[in-house]
Amino acid sequence: AFSTSNGTHYMNDMQVSYALALALQAVSTANHEQVADNFKSTFASSKNHLTTGIIGTKFVFPVLSALHMGDLAMEVAEQMDYPSWGWMAYNNFEPATSVWELWNAWESGPGMNSRNHHMFSSVSAWLRTQAVGFVPTKPGLKNITFLPAEHLGLSWAETSVDEPQYASLKWSRSGGIQCAKVPESFSKDKLLLPHHNGVQLSCGENGGVIERVNFASYGTPTGRCGAFVINKDCHHDQSRSVVEDLCLGRSQCSISTAADASFRGALCESTVKRLYVEVLCSSPSKTHSQLTVPIGSSGLVYLPAHGVQNPQFLESDQLLWANGRLSSEAISGIRDVSWDGTRDSLKVHIGSGSFQFTVHGEEAGHSLCVTAEENDVAHFECPNGSLITSVQFAAYGHVEGDCSSYLQEHCTSISAKTAVQGECMMKNSCRIKAHTKTLGEGCGMLKHRTFFARVLCSIRV
């Protein structure tokens, strides 16, 4: 990857060029922030789809996670239209049963075009480390970082390895916000394809019942859990009412996406549609994690509070941390415990053994949205003495949508979220000037920029 423009742009502004430069640490410290912004812009211009082949795909996801853009990486990985793994499985030309050698295998010739190939399978390593949250940090599993429930769009995940010794992570999240993304159901040559169970939504064990539908769109919605966006050109106008009729007041529900089963009438013909749903459960978010560290090894666990008020952290039903302080001095295998305010997580150093961690609290915090025009000052102030515990969204440049569903365009700075986190996390109030020196430039083509942010205010003792 060759750099141009004083080292801030890389060859043809391709995803692979930026991914390689950043992964190989070839970017200077002075240019790193702008190069990261330019890298992010390549996804906005491709509507958050990959434009990479075998080399770029391997590096794109780890680099996005390293830049604290894991939510963007997850959205890219979960895409269902071309080009994506979802398209391979859910297209209406030749639905795949394995991973293809080419993104466009169905329309390419027979040469070098396997339907069962490892060409794009490198994402599986990222799924284990960042989606599940199992990150070996020393050879031989001598040290492992565990990151359970990092992504709002996932409600459970698990993984394990047997060599050189057994190690595992299994976690689930109930209550709070729950999301689902599934393709429409259709048949091919009169055979029902295997992905036709529709949306399965559940508040989980002791997660209460579905009390509100935050978002529902059957058509071609975009975005990620917590920031879904309706595509007005392809959206069934009864989407929300259908989901409400089937799900409100229930702990779990199923919504069919088979033709005319739930969403009747012609819509975007010849387009593979999908259903995106976000609901709020009546009980606060609760996370349960089970993990195993091999003999002779150690681990580091980040247990997220997920915005609940006054969170409590337990290990095997023994209270570990509550009211902002350590509650038990001696729990077998626990070496050190501290609070990480930048992640709103409890940081736990552990030795070898098996552990069961539970995180729960009172109701979720209060979302606060703030905007400021260029050169104005954005003022954040949480109510009732609560603190800013999470920066859910922050962008400086051009943004569409409203407070509940902001959508970044390509001319926004990724540095904005980092700036808000650095200035505001764990504070009752803070001020940030909407200026490129504070929030980053993003790109130089905008004549006017606006700062948008959404933070979560929660009680922390």
C-alpha cells in the first residue's frame, strides 16, 4: 500500500490499502488519526460493505476493532446484500451452503469458482476474538482477555479450544434492549430454504416481557442494533404494528418473514428483503458469563455494566463489587479488581480455573442527545446527579437521522467519539467545542459541519 498526500491517503483510497498500512503500523503517529478517518470513509462510500478480496478481508476486521470501531465491523460482517457472507447464504439466485471463493460466484464462469472454499473464511478468527470476546494475548494460552457481551446486537455467544489446554467462554445477555436481523423467507425450486424461521425475539431468562418496539422495518433497512435506519424506498409501512401485535407483553415471540405471512402486499419486487427489529424488555439488562482459564495461565475479564443503574457484579453468586467498591476481599482465583470508567466495565484479573460472573442492576439509564453547530459549544448535563457512563454515538460532519437513529455519512470524524469519551466519561456534565481541533476533520470537502452525540447517563456510586 503506497501513501500519497503527505501520508494521509493510501493507494486509490481502497479499503485494502488502509487496512494493510494500519495493520502493519506503517502510518506515522502524526497521520494516524486522519488515516483512520479516511479508512472509515471507505465504508461510508460503500454503504458499509466490503470492497476487499482475500488479503484485505483478513485485515479489515481486526483493524476496525483496534480503532474502536467494533460496531462498524459487526455491521459490515452482518450485511445481507451484495457483497457479503449474508448474500452468499440468502440470495435468490444460488443460496450457498458454504463459503464461496468469489463474492459473485453465481454469475461467474466455472474456472476458479469453488462453492466450498476458504477464500473469505478469515473473518472466523475475528468472530472468535471480537464478536465472542475470546482473545489470547500470549502464546500457548498463557494469558487470555475475555470480552463478554461487547456488542449490543448479540444476545449470546460461546467458543472453546482444546489445545494446548482447554479454555472457553460462554455468555448470554437478557433483558434490556434485544435486536434481530433476518432475511425474508422464500423458496427455491419449491424447496423451502433453511433460513426460514423468521425473527425469534426473546427477553431471555428473568428478562421480563417486551414492553416497547423501538424499531421495526421489513424491506431494506440498514444500520446496527441501537442505530437501525429505515430505507424509505423499500419499507413496509405496517412493520411496527405487525411486530407490536405479535410481541408486546410477551417474553418471547416469533415473526414469520415468509411471503404474505406477516407482511402482506407487493413490496420492492425482485429485491431480497429483510426484517430488522429492536425491542425493549421490562427488566434491566443482565449478563451471565462462564469461562475457563487453563492451569498455569491467567486471564483478564472486562464485565460491561450496559448502562444499568447501580450495577452489581457477582462471581458464583458471591457479591464481588457493588456501590462502587470491592465487596469481597477473598474469592478464589480473583487476583485484582478495579473499575474501568472509559469502558463502563469492571476489570477483573483472574488465575486459572472456572468462573461464573453475573452483572445486573436497576433500570437502564437515561439517553441524552446533544447537537452543536460548527464553532459552538456542546453542553452535556445528566439529570439527578447521574454520570455519563457510555458514549453511544458521536460524529462531527454530516449526519442524518434523529436522536434514536443517527446515521453517519462519509464526511464524519471517527475522532469525535474518542474526544467525547476522553472529556466526558464518568462526569455529570462537560463541554466540548465543535471544532476540527477538538473533534477531527473527517474530510475537507464540507463547508459546514455539525456535531451530534448521544450519551447514556446512569447512577454510579
